[in-house]
Amino acid sequence: MSKLNARTIVALVAAALLVLTVAFVGVLVVLVRSADKPDVTITAYAHGKTVTVRPFSYCTVTMEDCRILPAGSAEGTVFATLPCDRQTPDCHRGRTVELEVPAGYPLQLSLPKRIADAPWLAQLVYVLPTGEKVDRVISRNDYRDGALALTIDSKPEPDLRLIGVELQLPILARDETGKEFYVPHAAWSISCV
């Protein structure tokens, strides 16, 4: 019987390590490729509290692959027509996140680069002491390019109080008559009451 020398042993160990590394990388590639893409989230902060805001609704720019749809409040919106079978595990119902924003304190939003670089707009909903709602709209054009953080005044005027914010990624759409309008393909909703 012949004896193995040191070179042969090192070569066998190196070959075994190479086979294990290739197998590990192969399994890792398969797992990463089949993994679910995480939701694009924003972070909201006010008065010492931080919340993570998952999308209220999210579709691709072509309004396909809509995985998160609004629950109940979709009537009259483009999302009402999108299918969402309750038995489908990756089809979630959107929720408005609640974050108390006391009058006079700002609401701060932290945007991921994916949203900051996109054409976004935010609908700010304020209420007067009479209960009448006042809508204001801000957009990416109101901030420097690629701004990753927004500060929203909760009381821009003495009688106005912020009660909600909906951040949207709009796309241009056209109805059957040829009229063009914007619809959100993605939205994040925050209740500030």
C-alpha cells in the first residue's frame, strides 16, 4: 500500500473545499432568486416615535404584479378593479399606519432611494376647527433632487391641523375618451390623528 504525501493531501483538501464552495454558491443563488422582494417602506417620525410604513398599495409602473391592495376604501379608485384573492399569500390588504403628530411638531419622512429618485407626490390632509378638510399637495419638485428626508409642518397656519399624509408614485394614464390623468401605482398612507 502506498503512502499519501503532503502534496496529495493538500490537493485533495483543496479540491474538496472547491466543490463545497461551488455547491454553497449554487444553493445561495437559487435561494436569492426565488426569495420574495421586500416591500418598499418609508419611515415616519414624530414627537419621539418612529413607525415603518408598508405600502398601502403597490403595483409595477405598468399596473401589473399588484401585490398589495387597499381594503374596503378602494371604491372609486384604480385599485378597486385589481384582483386580490384572499387565498393568495402574497396579496395583502393595505393599511393606513397611525402616528400621533401633535400640533406644532413636524412629521418627518425618510424615503428610500428608490422612492426619492422617482417622481413622487404627497397629498397632505389638514382639518380646520370647523371640521372642514383642506388638501395640499407637495411633490419631488418642492425638494432638492434625490432628497431622502421630508419635513412636513403639522400646523402651517394657526387654524390648520395635519390629520393625514398619502405619499404616491403617480403614472400618466388615459381613459377611453383620450383624456389624460394621473393615477398612483404605489401609495403609502399615514394617519396623524
